[in-house]
Amino acid sequence: MTDVPPEALDDAAQVLRSALAGDTDGVVGTFDAVVDRSGVAGAYDVAWCIAATMVGDNVPRGRWTLDFPGIDEAGYDTRWVARFVSAYANSDASTGEALFGAAIADGQLPECLLTLAGSAVATLRRRAA
């Protein structure tokens, strides 16, 4: 994981707590507070931390490929999350940043971040089961 400020870890934890509780407004509110405080770069750091949570600690470093049948038919936010998490798994921050910028330019970032939080919650619940 790239170095992120400690507050990004705290904010990511808050996003995940809200998402686990089903509190969409809490997820959005946390991201809005981050943007107000740290700009889009802060929101990127939080999203990168959430991707790290999804990938986990025990993943060998190397090149990973995206194995998501039907990815091209999935919605924008789902494709974005799959590719963003793949960028994290491949330690490819430049691709993660490009994806983040594209979602902003396309007006899709809020939906992408909500889907990222929901996907992280699904991952955490699957691991716990």
C-alpha cells in the first residue's frame, strides 16, 4: 500500500463501519467530510485503504489479472470497483489514480465509492463466514 496519512485509515474505518451498518448517508457523509478537509486526494487515499482491506495482507506481490466474467456488461460503478481493486492488488497507483480521475470526469465517483464500500462489506462478511 502506498503511504497514506493516518486520518485516511481512520476515515476508511468509518466508511466501513457505516457500510456494515447499512448507513449509506454515513458513507457519503464521511467521503464528503474527507473531500472538504483534504480534497479529492484525500478521498482517493480513503478509497485506496478500502481496496487494501478487500485485497488483504497475505496476497503475494506480482501481476494479477482481473478475472470477472461479464465485466464489460457490468455497470460503470461495478467495472470501476473491479479495476480499482485490481490496480491496488497490482501495486499500480497510477492506474488507480487514472480510474479515480475518469470517474470524476464522468460524474460517477459518488456511485463508484458507494459500490466500493458495499463490495468491501461483502468481502468482509464472506471472510467472516
